[in-house]
Amino acid sequence: MALLDGKVAIITGGANRIGLAIAQKFAAEGATPVIADLKTPAEENFFFVETNVTQPASLTNLVDQVVAKYGHIDVLVANAGITEHKGPVSQLDEENWNAVINVDLNGVVLTNKYMVAQMEKQGTPASVIYTSSILGVVGAANSQVYSAAKAGVANFTRSQGVTYVKTKIRFNAIAPGYVNTALSKTLPESVTSTMVERMPIGRLLEPEEIANVALFLASDLSTALTGAVINADGEYTAQ
């Protein structure tokens, strides 16, 4: 039996790179991936709903279409995001700040609102996975808005976990290091060399490696192998 048999999984930002790798991994394990993106996915076999994660009407349409077609939503991977204009805060691009916060943080929260509302109605086990970043944990020079947005996603995940601890919905965030994607290939060699130097593994991560983590978190293994849970009072107890 595959790990995600019968599960319907929505992946925002799933048209390419990490999101597409997650969709492909989920499909290989029996899930039905739904790509929610502004762009048509490179993989034509997946159900695609054009989606703007910053617009409630667009997210409501996504839920309505998926439920009408499949009847339920079991997994959400909130992966949609955009990049920042790097520089010191004294040279902050305010327009870029607002755009990144709107997609990378507000978009995650709004997506969560509408998808989780459907999961609550179903009352069945469900998994919500957010894409944060190592920069949301440690920060980086000249990374102002991306670091702030991803740190917000990380702590939002913790709050959701405590809020829904007594339900069947679980919440996790993945905080990858630097990943080898089409975007990274467009960067100057000096930049990618610095990225590799910062990676203890000595290389950039591959999208498939992030997809493997998402697969574990989406599967029932993530509950079966967890050694402790956090209760509604924020206290950890052994299972």
C-alpha cells in the first residue's frame, strides 16, 4: 500500500521547482495532487486550478473546485512564494517588501484559513505543511523581508499546532537550506559558491529531497513515529 493512497493534496506554487517535485512524489505514493498556481504546471497530468493565494475569492474557488471534483481535501502544502530584492534596510525596496509579505506570509495565512475550514468540516485526519526557510530561523545578511516572512511562517505553524492540537489536523513547516532549482541556476557563480559554502552537506539540496520530507509529514508515519505531542496548554507529553 502506498503512503498516500486515496488522499487529495493541494500544493500551492506547485507548477515547478519544489512544489512540482512534491506533487510528483505525492502522486507516486498514491495521492491525487492538485496544483494551485498562477502558472500552468509543467506536469499536465495533474488537476490544475489557477490560484492567487493573496485573494480570498481565488482561494474559495480553489476549495469549491477541489471539493466538487474529489469530495475532500486531505493535505495542504502551502508552498507559494516569491523572492526578495536583497540589500540593507537603509536601501529597502518598500514595494518589494509589501509584495513578498503579501505572498510569502499573508498568502500562507489566507490559504490556511480556507483550506483548514474545509478540513474541519470533514472531521477526518488531515495534514497541513508550510514551506518556511532556514532564513526564517537564522536570518542572513541583506535578507530583510524574506527572512521576516519565513520566520513568520515558522511561528504561525507553532501557533496552529497548539490551536488545533485536539483535532485530527496536524501542522508542520519545512525550513530548507539552499536548493538547486532553475532559479538558483540563474545566479552568478560567486553567489552559488557562497550558498554551497554555507551548507554543511557541501552542496545545494535537490527539490526531491524536500519532497521526501513533505511526503513523510503528509503520511500517517508522521504521527506514528512522533515521540511527543504538544497539548492545548503548550505542554509536551509522551505518546
